[in-house]
Amino acid sequence: MRVILRKLSQKRHWDNAPWLERGDMQADVTKCLATGENKLSVFVLDEPNEQVERVVAALAVMRENLAQLDPAVAPEGILEECGIQWASTQGKTPDFEVNEWHQDLIKLTIAKITRLAVAIKLKGQIKRYNYKQVAEAIKHSLDANYIGAERMGRNLAHSPQKRIII
Amino acid sequence: MTVCALVEGSTVPWHPDGERDERSSGFDVEGSTVPWRPDGEPNAVTEYPPESVSQYNLVLDEGTEIAWRPTRRAFPKYSSRNALVQFSNARELETLDVPSGFISANESVFRLTDALVPARVEAQLDRLCSAAHEEQFEAGMESRFSRGLQQLCAYDPNAVLQSLRARLVNGNSAPEILTEMLEWASRQEAAALRDVIVDLFSIGLNSTSPLVRDAAASGLAYLDGDAAISYLKQAIEREQVPELLKDLEDLVHSLET
């Protein structure tokens, strides 16, 4: 099943907080779906079992420090259910093949973003890759030459944290 | 010939009127702002008798690092707020009586300390936190806020960490700012600070904010690895948010394997 993947900025916004009414969500989830020019960056994956970790590695390796990474993964079908259009655009990660999986969700509106958030919550999974798992993912991608070592984020490549990865 | 040097970054809110005495041995290092001669009096002589120097007090910002030291003997009128310019031969640093507010040593660099530096750190931290409200933080990325914390640490890391601790205990800062603080703290590798930082995380694990608890758990795991497991297991016993509970359990599992 094809899925979409969106990196979340704060996983805790998606929790069922005790104060929430049944069926509702925290308003702060929209921070994770912040648009630019009414567009939202996602990755569309044909083989999520293999590809999610590779996307995690590609995103994490561009950072300055090793830290957890929280991807939301949901069936691609929710885009059509939410009336959302998309356009293929090249990603900008150091993994060239991951870049091919990148899409922009376009012509987004408040209503569509809200429907998307609800759909992700109801039909998707909010995952957590802790720092160790992120390090392992990066190492796998480096070992498989998906990412060249020279393309690691400059700060990560020169930081003491690199020893955790390699 | 007497010399006086200001280290890079010294701030001098006081300085004489604008004309530099070309023959003065006083000199500017990068960042300092001293056109160097006494108020009102053009002075071609670079030597300043001790009894006259007291009128040329330099008021330095708390925390300014200075490459020279004042002496009580020569300048009895100084106060702990002001750092007096001491004109001495730079090649003969003698052991002198040290006024309150200065580190005593034969070292060539001193800092205003004790009551002065923590107050400065606190004020700077207030400003950083205030500005941080406008920032969007991202895990794994430095921010203006985290870089500001790093610069503050150059003054007195313990004062910075104690101030962060107070903010965690009071819970007065926004959760996003506290999480950014904790992520920054997890990257501080100085062994001397480890116990203080672990204490920070243990306080964070008891925060009322799930964002802060999460950041504390992640930071503690990163900083302390296996040693974090006992803290995390205690946090698991207390955790009420199901999703965060699962993340904590997964984190412990990850550390144990």
C-alpha cells in the first residue's frame, strides 16, 4: 500500500491529551502541517517497510545534531479523501532516490489541512525514531551508499555525535 | 611606559572624549571601544600616577573579561561595581590585593564574579527567553536561542544551568523553550557539568508538560545512555499520557538492547 510520510515538528501535539474532548485533536497539530505558499512537503512511498527508515535517514543527516525524528505515515488514499492535490517536485535530501519520492501537496486550504490532520490521526501512524534509531538509520544509508559521507550535514559530520553513527 | 589592555569584546560605557592620544600605550583590541585618553584633558604623557587614575574609572559591564587586574593599594576609591584601570607593566604581573568582585590569582585574565556574574547571566537569559518566543524550534537543529545559551555558558556554565533549573522548577517558561533548553543541555559534554545536567533532566521528567517530559527523557537517554534507564523506568511508572508512555518504553527498550 502506498503511503505518505510527513516529518512532524512535535509528536506530542498529536497525543490524546487528557483535557481533549472525545474525537477532537490539539490545535497545535497544525504547527506540524505548516504550509508555505499553501504547499506542504511530503514523501510518497511504495514500499513503506523499507523506505520509511531511508527517508528518516535522509532527513536526519541534514540536521546539525543527532535527535529523535517523528514521521507521520498514512495511506496515500487520504489525499483524495481530503480533496488534496499534489505535484511531484524534487526533494532536497542527500539521498537522490529519496528525493524522487518527494511530493508537494498544493493549493491547500484551512479546511483541507484540518481534514488532513484528522485523517492522519485516524488512519495513519505517528512514529518515533529515537536518537539511537536515527543513528542506525543513517548508518544503514551510509553503508548502502544511499548517502555519501561527504553529503552529511556539515555540522553533524564534524560533531562528536558522528561517533554514535559510525 | 604603562600599558593597559582590554580583551576582545570588552564593553566600555565610559570613555574619554573622542580624540585618541596617539602616544598612549593603551590600545584597542578587536571589539573594545576605547578612544584612549582622560576626560577633557589632552595628555601626551602615557604614564598615569596612581593617585590620579582613580578619576579615570572605567565602568565595565559585569562579566567583562579583563586582561589586567586592579589593586586596592593604588586605587583605594574603587568600588566593586567599577573596575579600575590599572596601569602596570604588562610584563610584570605581580601578586596584588584583590578587591571584592574579582578573582584573585596570578592569571592575566579576570572576570567579575560572585554576585555580579550570575545577575548578568540571569538578565541575559531573560532576554534570550523573551526573544525565543518568536522562534520556531526544530529537533536536531541549532537555534538563535541555543546559540545564545552556548555563548552565555562561556561566562559561567554553572550559573546558566542553575538558572535553567530554576525555570524548570518554576515552570514559568513556555514548554517549547524548556524543551529547546533541554536539548541544548544534552549536548554539553563537559564532565564537570554532568551531574548538574542530569539533575536538570530528572526535574524535567517530572514536569507537568508532556513536551518537557519527552524532551527530558530523550535528552537524558542521549547524554547518559545506560545510566538513564533507571530514571526513565521511574518516569514510566508515573506517565499518564499513553502515547508518551509508549515512547518512553520504546526508548528504554532501545537503550537496553
